[in-house]
Amino acid sequence: MIFGRRHPDKLSDRASTPLQLVRLQIEQKVNGNFPFIHQVATTMTFKNTHNIILEGAFEFTLPERATICGYGLDIDGVIVDGVVVEKQAARIIFEKEVRKRIDPGFVELVTGNIFRTRVYPIEPQKTRTVRVIYQDQAITDNNKNGFLYQIPIQFQTRLESLDIVLTCSGQAITKPKFLIDSNQPIDSYPSFIDNGNGQYTAEWHLTNVEPSVNTERTLSYILSDSLNPVISAIEKDSNVGAYFAISCALPTSNQQRTDQLDIPSKRICILWDASLSRSNSKENRTLELNALKKIFDIWLPRYNKIEIYIIIFRNDMDEQILFQLQVNNWNKFIEIFQDLPYDGATNLSQLSSINLIQSINYYFLFSDCISTINNDSFTENLYSNFKAPIWIFNGNYLHEPYDIDFIRYLTQYNEYGGGYLNHETLELNPHDLINIIETIQIKYVKLDSTSTVKQIYPSNSISIPLNLDRFLLVGQIPMPLPNSIQFELEFSLNNQTSRLPISLDMSFGEQNSFGLIRRLWAQQKLNELNAFKDKYKSDILSLGLEYSLVSQFTSLLVLETLQQHLQYRVCPAKSRTYLYNQYMQHQTLENNKKTNNISELIQKWNQTCQWYDQVITDIDRHRAYLRKVQQTCFFGTSPSNVVPIMSSNSFGFGSATTTTAPTGMQFSPLKTSATYSLNSMAFPSTSTPSSLQGFGFSTSSSQINTAINVLNESLSSKTEETSTIVLNENNPQLSYTTRISSSNNRINAYSIYLNERILNRQS
């Protein structure tokens, strides 16, 4: 871990207000059966010494081959584990919860190997605790035939407490030994204690620890006699079958390139990134050019001249420049890069269009390889036009961002090899630097197996970097699991091949591997997919969600309550047993409701289909034309089986008479009457017709009877109707609305309307 490169005590708010690191706890675990991988959990407690509520943002850098596998945040004094969600969704959830002043927190990948965690709220004079868990590969120490583990312990303020716990477990491991730092007294190192069953632990519990002055504390220890030529590990899985990992030692390559010694000159192609991201790194660019001068100072005496093709690119590519380098014109060569404007975006995909006619001996790419404009369709075959080794010069410090996945793809999957020269390598002396560039690399070719293995990574042939002395291969074994598996790994060096036989014993019990092998397989697959992030976005997202990996499209999020998890549909971590069970119970109820809703929906759909499929007869059509009249009174509704008919009495607020007739009967001369009185809440019986003075018109009883007779005729005509449809001629002058408006009284108009209904039913 390289937390110290960005100083873990610099957790700050958005205004860059530094917060004090007051407590630091480090826990490391090593499985001695596969000591190539170890897991480190760093717990940091920060204190807000200000009088305002702060939101903390803390950036940290992980080593090149490290993977974040856990994140936790304290809620009510308890560390709560985060869960993996889609990156954009995590940001949205965090911002929403911050506005509510509730405790959210998440960690995301910023760029390259830089991660950021955000915490809210940090109350005045209070503390917040953040835990980051990552796994990393150990360093091989050939001199002591063991794996070396280095744990940086770096802080710049006084710590209230410092706790360190180291655990090594395995069946046949030896007692670990500390490498004594000359700056630390020997008595400050505790010894590893044998706990039995092959487990060793060492612990520190210190208080009031002062920071070191101008030095970086690094705790180092070694597992001696663990550096076997081949080490392997298997982790069984109920869904997949098993995951396996193999780490094998590689021979030291000391063969130099001899195919270029007899040529009169060298041709070098320099690809210079002049984008805006490199505008403020003049010191780093100077380091890169100085390293280039070291190389040319050795080559110039060997060859008559060095032809340099310079291609400067940003979001667009400039015309290539040909420069003849000689002993006395280096300053003129440097002027090309000193006067360059550094602006625009970085578009590495356009390098795939480079196709020089001349034969090139080396490609030197000066860039951090973080492309802001990209096209995966071009980038995927980027190295196909490069018929020579590709060496990438990057003067950025380790804590500065760079795209290690794209660098790995560009240098390792190239048939001609190449490599990455970081800030530390560029500072080497000229002979060591030229030795790295001219040494032939070992290549992994393929895996030959008669057994069933799948999802092997690396999935293709690669050139192994010179700084690696061990090769790592991971894969899956599908079910049913055999008792053993045999296969061979094929390597080549300078066109000479060799095979390494591997045997995996599957007849073993459960081993305490902390889930490292499963996650290691997922990380190796993710490394290949990350080279083309846009193309494999869905695969990267699903892989991160399934294996709890922080990637370009996933983040680790911490929520506090069940309501938050339900609102955003984020399943809690299984370590939060009570909350997890509540969430799963709620999801089960919701799924049952959905099932019931689907059943009801299907039932209603079938009923609707039956209604549409039913046969409609002429009688049904006739009934549809019958008018349904409902009399609404001031104090209720009249019965549905009576049709009201107003008598001729005057309408007013004094009295009114309403005669009703059953709706299911034909109208006949009035025999039954029901009277109501508005004044006495009962209409008194009366035979005296009333005039409808309240509405400004008066009708006689004879006119009412005429209307009733017309209605009776229309109702009785249903037995005489046939299903014949008559298409009447449309004459606007003879329309029934015209005839109604020209009638001299309302009774005639109403008769015209009723007759028109009969005609309309026949048309």
C-alpha cells in the first residue's frame, strides 16, 4: 500500500481543510499455502478539530497489482461494511443522503490506481473512522528464498494509538522474520508468536506515537524457504466448481538483442503526448528527456547516426518530423519539445493509424496513457501496426495517475514486447537503463491441458515484463471436480520454447484462503477488460457487482438504515446479519405481492377478453338505446323502477306534484301517483294540474298525454323492428334539428325527436 504517498492524515473537506489522523490500525493476513497474495486492512480515525460540519474526501494510491476488496465506515461507533453498486448510482445516492444530513460514505476509482473515499457528516470536534481493505502481491526475495512483505506505516501527526496485527497461517510455513530497519531500535520489534496449527501472529499496541522525521516507516518481514519453483492454491466454490491460481518462478533473461548490432543506423519513433494533462509536469518531462539522452549517449558511438521520427499528438495528430540525431546537435533536438503548446485532450486511439514505411527499431511513447478521447474499435488493434518493441516513458510519481491497464495491454500483448519505465526506473544509470531496453523478454505462449479448465487469464500470449521474476496464472475448474488436474504451461525465449508441467490435487479439505483466490481470479479478468472500458462496460459492471470489486463502473457504498437500502434497492452486506435478513424478508414479501398482482392482472385480462368475445344480439343493441332516467330529489334519489312525469301544477317552492310510472312498463293513462311536498317533506295529493311557472313555460295535461302516447308507440315498436339497415339520404334542409327548431310548440318538437329516434335505429 502506498497510502503514505498521499499521506492518509490529509482527509479533508471540499475546501481542502486538513483533518487530523488520530488513530491508525493495520491488520495483515497471509495464507502460507499460497503466500504470493496477502490481505491488508487499514483502519483510520480522523478528527474534525473545526467548529463546522465537514464532508471528508480522502484520496489514496494503491500499488500497481493491488485490489480493493472491502470498505467500511463507522455508524454509531460500529464499522459498517459497504456494498458494491454502480458508480453513477453511488454518486447520486451519496448526494441525496448528504442533503438529508444522514451518514453515507463510498469509495470510488478516480483514475489509474488512485481511489477516493467520501464521508459525511463529520461533526465538529468529533471523529469518523474509515476502513479500507485491499489485497496485494508479495515481493520475491531470491537471496533469502522467501516472500517479502512490506507494510508502510506513514503519518505526519501524533497518533493517540497505533495498533498493528500480523497473521501468517499455513500447514508447513516457517516462523516469519522481521527485517530490522536501521532507523528503528531492535527492541521495538515484537517477535512472532506460534499459536499452534501453523499460525503465527505479531502485535503492536502503542499510544502517543510521534511521527518519524524525514523518513518513511515501513514494516518488513519475510517468510523464508517459501519461494518454491511452483506454488498453487485452489478455492472451491459451490456455483463455479473451483478457482485455482499458479505462481511459477521464471528464469532470469540475460540474452541481449543481437539482430540490430550490425545495422549502420537506428530508427526510433517518438510518440510525444502534448495534451493539457502534461502542461504542469515540466519536471517530469525533463526527467523523461534526460533518460532518453542516457540511451542515445550509448547508442551514438555504436552507430553512424540515429534517425528519429517525431509524432506529436493531442486530440489530433501533427505531421511527423524527421530528425537526424548526431553527437553535437542534442540541444537542437530538445528545442522541439521545449516550445510546444500543451493543450487539448489525449486521444491514444489515433496512434493505430500510424504506419511508417521505414522499418522502426523501437517505439518510445511519452505519456501517462490516460486517454480522455478514445475509440475502442481502433485501440483494440493498436499494436498491430507496431512492428517493434514499445517502451513507455512516464515521469509521473507513483502517487500520480496513470492507466496501468492500457500500459499493460500495449506492452505485454505486443508480439515484439516492450515495457513501462516509471519515475524510479528513469533515474537509473545509463547502462542499467539500456540493459532493460535491449534484453529479450520471456513470453508466455499458452496452456495445454487434457482436463477441463476454463476462464484462463492471461487469456492470450503475452510478453512478461523484465521486472517480474514470477508468472501468475488463474482459472476456473467446472463441476464435477476431478481428483487431480494436469496441464502444461508453454514459454518461449528468443524463439526457444519450454514446457512446465503443473499438477493440482483436488482431494483436500477446506482451506482458510480468506476468499483471496476467488477475488484474484476476478481481478485478473478485470485487468484484461479494463484495456477497453467502453466496449466491455457491461462485463466490467457485472464482474464488479458479483465479486465486490471497485472498478471504472462500480463503487463501494455504505448506507445506514433499512429504509435507505429499500429506497435505493441496495442489498446490505451479509456481515450486517440483522439488516440483511430484514431486507431479504421485505424482498420476499414484495415478490409475493408481485406474483399476486400478476395473477389478478391475468384474471382481469381474461374477463376483459371474454367481454369482448361475447356475441351481441339485436335485442342487446335495442336495450342499449333505451333511455335510463333517474330522478334526483333534494333529499335522495327516486326508485330506479319509476320514471317521473311532471304534472301541470305550478312549479315553485310552495308545492309540486310528480307522477311516476314504472320504467319496465308501457306508459298508460295515469292510475298511480305519488305526491311530495317540498314544504312539509311530503307532496300532498292533488288532481289539479300545475303550470311550470318557475321555468317560464306552461304545459297542459293533454300535451303530456300526447307525449306519453308517442313514447308508448316507440317502445312497442321493438317487436316490429327488423335487423334491416336503411341508409337514409342526408339532407341538411330536412334534418330533425331544423324541423325541431321550426316547430310552434314543445310537444310537437318532442314528437319529432321521438320519431327521429325510431328512424335512426333503422338506419
